[in-house]
Amino acid sequence: MSTPNPNDPGYNSVDPDAPVVAPPRTSSALLWLLLLVALVALGLWWYGKREATEARDLPAATQQPAVVEETAAPAAVVADKKPVEKKPAAKPKPAAKINRDPSPLAGNQAPKYPPQALRAGVEGSVSVRVEVDANGNATDVQVVERSGERSRDLDRAVTDAVRKWRFEPAMKDGKAVPGAVVVPVEFKNQ
């Protein structure tokens, strides 16, 4: 047997003749792999749920009806008879023409009351005109009306919040188009 080396990482100073035991192997690579798989599965689940929610939130008239296509079956041939011919499938009726202005989606975060205006007791309402693109994003926000005490803090709070909002786009003849909507916001010191 060889002489134990005190510099060896497995050297046992209490019993130098004891067998060298390797430190336990960590399975961190396996744990990271399992975590990655779980995150991917969670992401796919969330993405599928989000698509289902978005489809459910659309008005019924804007949802495309499910089209079920029949597969052409081979014509039945009977001795000395012509194959049975199928009638052409009826064309689906066009969806009703929808026209509407843009509107904010539920779940948009309301503007926060500016702390400085709240401490000063400033109250009032601010109306902003929001230009909305065909995808439902706010492209331009302008203050159009104020009531109560004039406060740039209130104006800024509303415009900053509304720029982040999502909207249901305007519809013309069933197609999403750019549009504009006026959004009023009221600030009351309670």
C-alpha cells in the first residue's frame, strides 16, 4: 500500500488508512435541465391560455366562423353506372359589416394620482384624445379638456398612463383601422 499524501483532497487525517471516499457528485446539471423543461412547459401553457383568452374576448361578430371542409370521397362505382356526383359546397355567408370606434380594453392600469397634487389637494378631470392604430396601440395622446384646478401633474399622469394602454381598434366594414377616442379621467381627493 502506498503512503497517504496529506495534500490529497481525500486524505483523512484522523485515520490515514481509511479508504479514500470521493465527495458526492452534485446533480446540478440535471436540476437545471429539469428547471428549463418546466419553464418551457409553463411558457407553452401560458401562451396557449393567452390565445384562448384573446379569442374569447373578441366580439362574436369579429370571430371567424369555423370552416369545416369535407374531404372528397372517391366516387362510388357500381357496374355500368356513372359515379355519383357531389354538389358544390355552399359558400359561407360573409360576416356582417361592423363599424365601431376604438375603446380601451379592460385591465388597463388607471392613472396614479400624483403625490404632489394629492398633498396640495388638487382635484379635477382631464380628457385626452388618443389616436389608436389598427393593432390597438396608442400612437398619440393629447390633452383636450381640463376641469377644476389646472395642474400639469394631473395632465402628465393621464397622458403617461394612457400611452401604455391597449385598445380595441376601430372597425370599418369588419376590418381593423386606425381611429381616435376621447378618454376622460377624474381625480378626486377623498
